[in-house]
Amino acid sequence: MTVNELITKEDLRAFKAELLEEMRSMLQPVRAEHKQWIKSQEVRRLLGISPGTLQNLRVNGTLSYTKIGGILYYKQQDIARLLEGKEKPWKG
């Protein structure tokens, strides 16, 4: 047995508002979890670069890092500087 439901324009507006609010909250950075140091995988994702390009940034001194137990960490402020375009790490 199927039940027919009537969806009104107001129902759609309410759904749209809920959906937009949920999307906004997902896109905002989590302030309580603001990290000072981030790992290589996240740096590559943020900058949109390959592992080789990230290695070149380390080797040529464009991006400083710290290695602890085999894991490379990068300062959040250095990544932000690159994203703001104060330095252009790659040609293109």
C-alpha cells in the first residue's frame, strides 16, 4: 500500500534552508580543532599538488617541515602563506 503525500512549496523552501545550513557548517573550518602542524597528505590536498611536488618544495626550501618518527609535519601558517599567494611554489 502506498501513501501519497503532498509536498508544498513551503516544504521545499524549508528543506532548502536546512540543506544550505548543513552544507555551510560542513564547509566552515573547525575552529576548536585548529591545528598548528599538519601532515603531508593534507598539505598535498590543500595545495593540490603531487607527492613529488611537495618533496621539491621541501628540497628547495620553499616549505619548511619537521620530521618526527618518520612522519613529516608542516606549519599551518606556512601553508596559509602559500595559499594566499605570498609565495608561488610552482610554475604554471
